[in-house]
Amino acid sequence: SRRPRRLLWIASPFAVWALHFVLVYSIQGLVCARGWPLVAAWGGMAVVTLPAFAAVAWLGLRAWRRAQAADVAGEKRFAARLVAMLSLLAVLAMVFTILPALLLNPCE
């Protein structure tokens, strides 16, 4: 059955977001604990955030193309549209994750 693969595909944008969330706040904690400069935190967060955005964008674009394909109908089209929408939501969640880390002094 392809249903477990489909469920993994549906969960994949938020799996990327969750990994991004953990890594961003781990970097922030290390910067504070070790006394590293904030520039190191921003660089580390950029190294984590850019690939995460790229991965979610790729998932969303792939899902959108799949939803627009003529040979896809019913449950498969619904799953593709859902992944496309969840990808947009995951990008928004990543923006809300990274903004406080970039705008506020994390060590105070």
C-alpha cells in the first residue's frame, strides 16, 4: 500500500520545520552557553535556515505540480494540495521561528 508513504509525504514539511526549530534554538543555546559572538549565531542560523527553506519550497513545488497534473484525481490530488498548503504554512512557521532569534538578544 502507498498510504504510509503518502502520510510521510504529508508530514514532511512540518518534519523539516521541526528539525529547523530544534537546530535554531540549539545554536542559540550554544552561543549563549559558550559566549560566542552573535555573528556566529546568525551564521549558524543561516546555514540551517536556507536549506530548510529550500527543502520546504521543493516539497511545496513538487506537490503543487502533482496537484495540477491531469492524471491525478481523488485522494492523490487532495494529498498533493494538502502538502502544498502545509509547505506554505511550514515556511511561515520557520519565519516565526527565526525572527525572535535574529531580532532579540538571546543571552539576556
